[in-house]
Amino acid sequence: MKAHPTQPQTQTLVVLANSCKNNGRCLAGKRLANDRFGPWIRPVSAHPTGALTLADQALTDGTTPALLDVVTVPVRGPAPMGFQSENHLIHAQYAWNRVGRLDAACLPALVDPVATLWINGHSTAAGCNDRVPAERLAELDHSLLLIGPLTVWLHVAWKKLRARFVHRAVTYDLVVTDPDLKAAYAGHSNGVVAQRPDSFVCVSLAPPWNGYAYKLAAAILSP
């Protein structure tokens, strides 16, 4: 049971991703204050990877946040790590609180008007425009985007669920990290498993590994 001493500062955000990360979770969303949406916030733990446990994000009703939930998160303050400027360190001994839920019809208001998903032209064997060379990360100052609406083709390649879509005439093919989607299509053989029209994709740029930072489809939302 988490303690409830004098309450610390909090951030209220609408959850736009709650994905797998290093055997934990990565939750992110946009700030909501005075009925207006603000910048991205990614609550992170004090763990070196910043990953959250399910206990870290436990709500006062005993559940954990779902996509489009509006939650209040106790935080110690901003904790940017390079291009992941959206990070905020959580106050781990305090419970989070669900205060509402966003109507999916409001998603167009949260879209980021970007021409490209960071830096293009670098692909893995199974993907397309799905990574950024580590030596170019100094050019970037953010790591979260919401794009759409667009059609997403979910497919399995090399035992991983991936999302393929076209944004501003550029094709992307990214690994999906949403745990519910991964579970829904676990065990499928290679090939397209679903088509999702009019979807919104939360794309996250992960910390560098083996010389690249990878673009991930952290959530796929539909009105």
C-alpha cells in the first residue's frame, strides 16, 4: 500500500501510450490543464532505464492506466535525458489517480503537425525508416509524436508485430510495443494480420542501442 503524506506536485495527462519497455512499461501522454492540452509528458522511474513497474503506475482504485484515461501523476519534476526531453521523474511512494477519460473523437486535436518522424532514410532489415543513427540524435529535442488519421497495416515479421503506414507520403514500418496488441496477435505467422483505417499512432523514439535509436509504434488508437 502506497503512503499518502502531504501531496507533492502533480501532472495531469491523457494517456496516449502505455507500452513495453525493458521488462517494464513506458507510459506517455499530453498534459491537460484548464481543459487545454499541453506538451508531452513521460513519467519515468529512478531506474537507469526509466522504465515503470505496474506497481509504479498503480491507481487509487487498484487498476493501472488505460489508453485515453486522464490521470494525475505525482512527480518530483522534469528529468530530461538528451532528446527525451519529455521525461518527468515520478514520486514513487504516491498513488496515481484516474480523474476522467478522453473521448476518442478528440484525438485530432492532439495530433502533432510534423512533416517527418524525426530523421528518415535509415531502416532495419524488417522495417522502413525505423531508426536514427546515434550520432545524429544531438539534432533532436523530442521523442514523442501523435500522428493521424491514417491506415495502419499490422503485420508479423521475424516473430515481431509491426505497424506499416504512410505519413506525408513517406512509408514507415515500426515495431509495435503496445502490450495488448502484441498479446492479441501473438503466435501469428509472418504476414498482414489486420488493417486499421482512420487510426492515430503514438510514435516514440527509444534511447540508442547498438548505434541507433529506434522508432516504435507505442500505441494505435481509433476514434
